[in-house]
Amino acid sequence: MGSSIGGEIGIVPDIEVKSSIQGIREGRDKVLEAAIDYINKKVATSGTSK
């Protein structure tokens, strides 16, 4: 069960990512891939690179 934040249970994601059977079979982590893509886009638009 999720934690109570602001009277709600759990946290609503900003970006919804759904896993697929094929992705799981291929050993892919769609949530991690989406997070990496999001961070890379943020870095690219901020003009900061490391």
C-alpha cells in the first residue's frame, strides 16, 4: 500500500510508461529507458552537459 501524501494514497506519475511482454522477454526496462530519455532531454534543453 502506498504512503499518504496530501491525503491521497500513492503518487501519480508525471509520465505513464507501460511495460510490454516483448520488452520483458528482451530484458528491457521501459520505465528506466523513459527516465533516461527524460533526463537526456532536460540536459539537452538546459545547455548543460557533463
